[in-house]
Amino acid sequence: MKAVMSLIALMMLVSLVSCSDSTSKPSYLFKPAAKEGLAAKVGDIEITNAELTDGIESELFEAESKVFEIKLNRLKTLLLQRYMDQDPRKKGLSNDEFLDKYIASEVKISEKEIEAFIKDQNIPAEHINPQVKEKIKGYLGMERKKEAVEKWLAEKSNKKPVEVYIPKPRRPTFPVEVGNAPTFGNKNAKVTIVEYSDFQCPFCSKGADVLNKIKKKYGDKVQVAFKNFPLPFHNHAEQAAVAGLCANEQGSKLFWKMHDEMFENQESLDTEGLKKMAKKVGLKTAEFEKCLSENKTLAQVRADMEEGRNLKVKSTPTFFINGQLINGAQPIEVFSEIIDEELAR
């Protein structure tokens, strides 16, 4: 009897919650816009598409990229199926049999590779047994088969490129100016990279490594500009930003030396640490220390931050390649894709 009463009470509660939800949610009527560029309207209130996307450009791009990737992976699956069906060797073979015999025939996982995986993943020795090793072997085998499929598809498409009509998401673009920021490279380069960074941010240190690779790879084909965006919860970030611009007053080459030194020694960004770095990189110490103690460049640091906020910079590092936004310390391949496209224009 108690169980029945409890069930009735639960059903009544669900009913009350459902009724409450149905009346507390906004009422939306989805229909074609009355005029171009309009996202929503109620009475005299109008919301435009521009207003709707303002400030969420990065999130929208990431979401669109995920949808694009899902479609592209589905396209690869369909192409693989069509290519296999057209292959005369496919006759009488299942897809898996054809894959193992003709596409991934060289995939073999050795004991050495399994041990290397265990070491790389730091799997405790007490967790290792024949069943676990078999699972690792299966995982590595699947990964190698994926690589073999990619290689096979590449060989096919190199002979006859695949025309793809799925729209590729374009990164949001912003009107970014170099201004008086420290720069590296050719000021007349076809490609300009503007970075907003924080000397105390560990991810920014990785971003600096990527930029150094870009400098080596592209040389004078690109210009790199550094802007400050010290985060409030990094206690030495603002002073380090001031120090960087103090170094820049003695020349851009010295700025980049100080830039690298600060990122390599992020645990030593207090006043004494900054003075030692300045001496190490060859700055005129008296001039540097005066600039630092007077916060001479603080106004420029704060102007960088205000400009960054206007550009919707929310985290560090944030990069703009000819205005195209990249969030975070992405692999160099992400940068190179955009740089190569811009250089080819």
C-alpha cells in the first residue's frame, strides 16, 4: 500500500513540474523573417542577426566546425564504400575482408609497440595482464587501420580530386590593427599575425613556441605583432607586460629576447626576476629599471587590453591572422593552413 501511495505522489509531483515548465518557458513562433537581417521580433522590439552573433563569433565557428567535421567524416565513409565497390578485387569479399586484404594488409602490432604504448600512457604494471594487452593491441590496430584508410583515400583522390560542395566554415574576422605593438618580420608582409598574450599564462608559453616555429618557417613572409592581455588572477602578469614594453623602448630585437626569457622563466616574474632577465638579455639596466619602477608603459598595456576586449578577446593566447581569429595555442598546422591560404591570394 505504501509503495502504491509513493508512486501516486511521485506521479502528482511530475505532473506539477510539467505544468510549471509549460508555463514558465518563453513562447517562440518560428517563421521566415519579415525583412532581411532580422533574427527575432516582438511588438516594436527587433533583434538583428548582427546583434545575435555579436560576441559569440568564436563559439559559433567552433560549433559549425564540429558539424563540418561530422559531415566530412561521413563523406569519407561513403567515398570509401564507393571506391571499394568499384574495385574489381572486391568481388565476393565483405568490406572488412577487403580492408584487411588490400588496404590495411601491412598493419601488424608488435609486442614492442604494445609496451611502448603502456609506457607512454603510464599504465601501472599491476594493471597489465594478457586481456589488457589484447585490448591495447586492438586499439592500436584500429588506429593503424584508420591511417591506412586515409592513405588509400589520399592515393585515390590524388589521381582525381574530390569536388566537395559542403560549405567550409570561415573563421570570424575582426579589424585588428598593429598600432605601436612590438613586431617581428616584414612590415609589408602579406600576412600579419597579432597575438594577445599574458606572460604568466602557461598556454601562452606554448603559443610563443608556435610563433617561433612560424618565424622560422615563413621568415619575412609574415609579420608578427605582440599585444598584452594580462589576466587579473596572474599576480605578476601586468608588471611583466610593462617590463616587455620597457624592453621594446630599447629596440624590438631586445623586446623579443625579453619576451622569450620571460616565457622560459614564468616562475620568476617578480621585480627582481625581471631585473635579472633584463641584464641577461643585454638591456640598459638603469633605463629599464626606471621605466619599470615608474610603470612608464602601463598605459599602453591597458590600451592593449581595452582594444582586446573590443575585439572580443576572452582568453589567452588569442591570435588574429589577417584578422581571422584563432583561440588558444593550436598546433602550427592550424596556423599554416590560414597563412598558406592568405599567401596564395
